[in-house]
Amino acid sequence: MIISSLETFILHVPVTRNRIADSTHSITHWGMPGVKIYTDSGHVGYGFTGTHAHLASDRLITDCISRCYADLLIGEELTNIREIWKKIAYNPPLQWVGRAGITTMALAAVDIALWDLVSKYQAEPLWQTLGGRHGKKVEAYNTDGGWLNFSQDMLVDDVKRLTQEDGYKSIKMKVGKPERAEDIRRVEAVRNAVGEDISIMTDANGRWRLPDDLETLSLLKDYDVKWIEEPLWHDDVSGHRDLANQIETPIALGEMLYSLAHFNEFISSGGVRYVQPDATRLGGITEALDVCDIAQKMGLPVTPHAGDMAQTQIHMSIAHPSIELLEFIPWITHCFEEPLNIDSGFFKFPEMPGAGTTLKDEFMEKHSKKV
Ligand code: 0YR
Ligand code: MG
């Protein structure tokens, strides 16, 4: 199978209820800059990354693929993805301009498309290509009921629906309101609404600071919160290490880290308990699996962040022993040939060959923006 050509795309898919916000972002659409890779065998691989649907920066990602990566890819034989990955990731002039950010998100889209191709070629779902087996359970936790722009009543209604009607056993809610006491009131309301048996995760999206927010952080334990995610600024390794020694609630982070080296720093510092790689922000499945491996060696659970809304990371989650819980948000699910399926809070295993990324033409057209 030899790569013959590629074509980039940008999709902007509306979020549920028109607009959602966390402490740091407010968005109306999920962005999917991505790539279709064609081979001489007639297979087509789909890969994408996840953005806040900012068209100008989405175009930087697709430009990086079409102007910088295409030449490195076309003509390559698809026998060893890691060799191709290295050729792109360690390309000297490209490394000079970006070892993180747009270049890695572009690499993620490419890497996912390559995994899609390899497993399509082998006529099996990617989780099988990666060594996964039937029998494993991967739990889904839902983030889509807990947005910060929801009133407390709406938040409570949503988490009740997700847990009591849809069968989720774990949900995530955002924190980071201007008034910290309101965060605690909302966490308390959610705990009272869902009862003791549901896991509640909280996510501050990098908003809080030490020492000012230590008191709020310490209070989370009173509501049996499973983790506090990104409590402090994304790059603050020593801050997270110090915080981990001061509060009982475990720390989760990783969705804003672009490389294995970033993860190494946080993991070796002791500043993270739940490790959250995102294959769409790291250089794809290839690098996300590396993160899973080092987390596993340190005995830390991996709970990937869903920049892909879990659509492709479900495969890595089935295959890697360190993952038992994966974030899910339903915004883009309908766009795929094989939409993800969740039953009583657990993912059903995908059956179609590939990485789960094949888009329906209808939705490609409907949500497409000009690259
Ligand atoms: C919305 N998940 C997250 C969304 C989400 C963000 O801005 O992108 O909240 O990525 O933190 O854990
Ligand atoms: Mg988060």
C-alpha cells in the first residue's frame, strides 16, 4: 500500500444547545480540520484533529498538512507507521518552526489517517490491529451536561437525565466560576441530584491559582469528587506537584500537552494522578500510546481527553490496558459511517474496519468550510 495523494478538509459541527462554555472557552461549533489519504490499493484513510472551530487557525493546520507534510508522505509505503511518523515529527526545518501546537495537531490528523488505512487494509477495526480483545469494558463518562454557562437548574436536570435515563455512571462538570463559592454550591447540587453511586469529575480548564484557590480545591473532597482536572495553568509542573501534596482530590490533566516529553515531566513530578492524553493533540495514536505506556509503568490510570469525541480513541482505549474510562461528548457522532454506541454507560466495540474516522459524505458536505 503506497500513499498516492491526499486532500484536506475542515468541518465545523454545531455543539448541543448552540453554545457551551467552560472557565476558559466559549464555543458554538467543534472544529475538525483533517485529511483524507489515498493509496494505490484504493483505500482511503480519514484523520482529523479537534479545535474550537476558528477557521483561520484551522487553515494553518490543513496548510501544514498540504504544504509541509504532503511531500513527506506521497510515495511512502505504508508498512511502518512509526517510521513515517518520525520522518514528519523529526523533520529539521519543520521542527525549527514548531515542536508543539499546529504542527503536532496536523501530525495527529495524519497519523490517525495512517492507522485508519492500516486497519482497513487488514480488514479489521483498529482496536484489533492494536492488539485489543473482546471482553474488556471501557466506560464512557459524559461531559455534555456539565457546562459552566448552564444555570444550576439546567445543570442538575442534565446530570439527572444522563445518569437516571441514559445510564451513565460517571459525569463531568465544569468549575471556575468568577465566584468560587458558586462552584462549590454547584458541585453540592450535582452530588445531591445524582446520589452517592455516581462518579463526579470536575474540570477547571486551567483557571485556578495557588495559593488563592487552595481553599476551594480542598473543599472538593467533601463531595467525593473523583478528580479535579486542569486545576492550574496547563504548563505549571511544580504548581501541580505542590497542589497534589496539599489536597485529597486526585489531579487529572493532559489535554493541553503536545508531546510525550510534556507528559514525562508531569508524571515524573508526581503532579498528575489521572493521565489524559489526547491523540488529536499529541502526534496521533502513535504518541498517545507512548503516553499510555509510561503511565502504565508508573501505575497511573489513563483517561483520555476526547478531542475526537472518543470516535477514534475508543480503539486505543480497548487495546491499552491502562485505559478503563474515556470521555464522551456527542457533538460529532452522527457524522461518521459507524457512529459510536454507548449502552448503559459503556462503549460498544466498533465493528467496521478502520479507526472509526470514515465520515459520511452527506455530513462532510453539510459541515464543510473552505480549506
Ligand atoms: C470546550 N474536556 C475539556 C471543550 C473540553 C473543553 O471548550 O473543548 O471544555 O475540551 O476540557 O475535558
Ligand atoms: Mg478538560
